[in-house]
Amino acid sequence: MRFEQGTPKHILADEYEISLTAIKNLLKKNNARQPWQVSDRLSAEDVGTLLQAFRAGTPKWQLAEMYGISLTSVKRLVRQSRA
């Protein structure tokens, strides 16, 4: 399945000319797993280093590129560190 190989849901929705909600429902119905999670890609040490760089002023988009994760994942890590 292309989603499991990393194709984003919104790309699939555009290609198949259906709504994003329809894609999400199909993926859920078929128990599709996300291709990866941040916890699978970054060690605890990497997360700590990422957060230090953020606090030192490195932009979130740049951190996402540096660590090979999405901007949303960086935002989530920053938000979780504040809790």
C-alpha cells in the first residue's frame, strides 16, 4: 500500500480525486499503519538535542529538515516538552 510506503494522505486524496476524509476512512477500515513514528526515527538523545537547538533559536522548519521528520512532528515535540 502506498500509504505504508510513505505517500501522504493528501497526495492520495488528490490522485484518486476523493476527499481526505474518505482516504482516512479507507485507511482506518484497512488497518493501515503509518509508515513511521517519530519515536522510531529519533533517539531520546536526538530529541533532547533537537529541543536544545530549538531553544537556542533554530527554526522549527530547519529542525524538521535536519532530523528528517515533519514540521508537525517538531511542533509536537516542542509542545510536549512544555507540558
